[in-house]
Amino acid sequence: MSDHPTNSQSLSNSAPTDTLFAKIVRREIPAKIVYQDEFVTAFHDISPAAPVHILVVPNKIIPTLNDATPEDEQLLGKLMLTAQRLAKELGIDKSGYRVLMNVNHDGGQVVYHIHLHLIGGRPLGRMVSRAD
Ligand code: AMP
């Protein structure tokens, strides 16, 4: 599953007008939404990597972190603070958790609508200890 613009919109360089996550934001396809406001939506990952696995997405489509602009500064902060608040609400703030964003192919991005993964509820180990 990939909704990268180069797949779904042939060779167009324009931003995609729709994504899987935009459909979830508009509640056109089902998801277990845990938080939504005017700017962001958070819902359970359909294929959780841990007991807690929430995706926090901006309501507006930004395909990858590379496409974010200075105008998005507040929105990006809001994604982080939403993840922080949900971690508290879901009781994993003290035990610990991981927040990450995959970018493009090598980063493992599959859905081209930026999203933070909030993952926790079990020891996650060290993901990166050195660059090689
Ligand atoms: P990424 O690889 O960072 O693009 O992550 C995409 C994530 O979206 C994966 O963890 C998927 O399990 C998750 N995902 C895909 N489709 C859905 C869906 N319909 N509802 C909730 N999560 C989804």
C-alpha cells in the first residue's frame, strides 16, 4: 500500500489531493480515532508494533517531512505535543515510549501523508546506537 504522489498521480509534482489518512481524518474510512481537533487527528495503527501504537497526523496533507515549510512549524509542534499528551493519557509516559516519523523509501515510509508513530507499552530496545 502506497499513496506516494509518484504512484497515484503519475508524474505530477503537485501535492496529492487525497490520501488514505485524509480519508480517515474526514471519517470516510473507519479507524479507531482517539483524538481529533481542527489541526490534527490521532488513531490506532491498524497493524500495531507494540501494545500502544498510535498515529498522529496533520489534518492537512503534507506528503513527507521534506515538504513541510516554515508555515508548518506550529503544526509540527502540535503533532509532537499531541503525542506527548496521548502518551500520558495512555499511561506510557513514565515507562517510556518512542515517537518517530519515517521519511521516503529508505526511511520506510508507506503512507505519503506525514504522521508520527507513538509506540510504547513494552520495552522497545535501542533502535539506533550508531550510524552504520
Ligand atoms: P509509515 O510506514 O510510516 O508510512 O506508516 C504507515 C502506517 O500506517 C503503518 O504502521 C500501517 O500499519 C498504518 N496503516 C495503514 N493503513 C492503516 C489504516 N487504514 N488505519 C490505521 N493505520 C493504518
